[in-house]
Amino acid sequence: MKLANNIKKVAREHGTNIKEISCQLGVRPNNLSRTINNPNITYTDLQKIASAIGCGIEEFFTVDKVNNVINCDCPTCGEHLDISISVKITPSKKR
């Protein structure tokens, strides 16, 4: 699943949407949509979006908690990636 779809899904799970997030960030909804669909989205942008939603960045990715691997697709070529890292997941507060 594309990162943009994951971001929208997480936003819905937290009771918000792109329009509300864009208001919190002070940007137009179409600019935020362009940002989340950009294959070169920055870590800083992900942090800002996650903060506006009230979640952690890790919620935008599928995490294999047993093997500490993030499963995602390369935004440029679409190739599936398994990224091994140390992940600390803390529950976010639901609104």
C-alpha cells in the first residue's frame, strides 16, 4: 500500500482527515495531498503530519513486531522493502 494511503488511513483511525490536518499545519489541502503523494516526502514532513494527527510516524508503516522490520514499498520504483531497525512503539491516544 502506498504511503499516502497509509497516512490517510491512520488519519481516519484518529478521527481526522486531510482537510483538518492541513488547517492545523497552515497549508492548503491540495498542497498537503501533493506532499503526501510525493515520493520524496521528507522525514520532517512526516513528523509534522504525524504530530497533527496525534500519532507516531511508525503508524504510517507496517511493522513486523516479531522481527523488528518495517515493510514498505520504494516510492520511486515500487520494489518491496523490508527495513530492519530498532522500533519502539508506544500507543497513541485516540481522540
